[in-house]
Amino acid sequence: IKWPNDIMAGPAKLCGVLLERTGDAIVIGVGVNITHHPVLADRATTCLRALGVADCDAGQLVQDIARSMARYVEIWRNVGLLAIRNHWLERAHPFGTPLRANLPDGEILSGTFETLDSDGALNLRLANGTINAIHAGDIFLL
């Protein structure tokens, strides 16, 4: 998993998850490259077919994703964010991975992945040793 919302297959993006708050609700969008993937100049992408999955039932995949999301929502409600954070860290790129963060205000930071803090922000260690907590931005593996 690449913070905050990309599912990777090696260095290539396979899936993206977007969250948007509307009032007291969160709308979740999930996009999975099943049979095709875009060719992008700034990042590698892939699809299930390119990974050797010859037959994928999109309807079944949606059901599987929905079940998994429901399970993690229950974990979050019953145990809290720390449990979700720990699951995420077990599946994320390793500590020390070089990253570039393009922040919403246009600032670009480069450093290494330190951890996720207790509220889910990405902690990026800069070359001078300081750690920046990033709450929003586009993250690129370097």
C-alpha cells in the first residue's frame, strides 16, 4: 500500500481508493484496473490481466472489496484507528523508502518514509532529519 490510497503490485499502481466527506458521511470510491491500465508518464501502472489473472469476475471482485471494507470499518469502530494503522503498516512500503510528496499548496518535499502517526498522517523524514507530518498530498515512490 502506498499512502494514502494506492494499492501497488510491485512498483506499479493496481488500484486506487478515494474518500470524500459529505456532511457526516464518507463516500468511498474504489478503482481497480482489471483488464486494462492507463499508461502514465509519472508512474507505473498495471492491471490484473497483466499480472496473470486471466478471468476476473468484476461483480465478485466488488463483493469481495465490499466485504473487506465492512470488516475494516468494524475493526475501526470496535478497536480504533490504531488497529487499522497497524494493518496498513504491515502491508505498506518499508520504513526508509524514498518518497516525494507534492502537497496541495504546491510545495514539494522529498525524504524517506518514517511511519504513520496516530491519526494516520504520513511522517516523512527530510534530509536534514526533521519529520514532516503530511495529511494530504500526492506521494510518489522514488
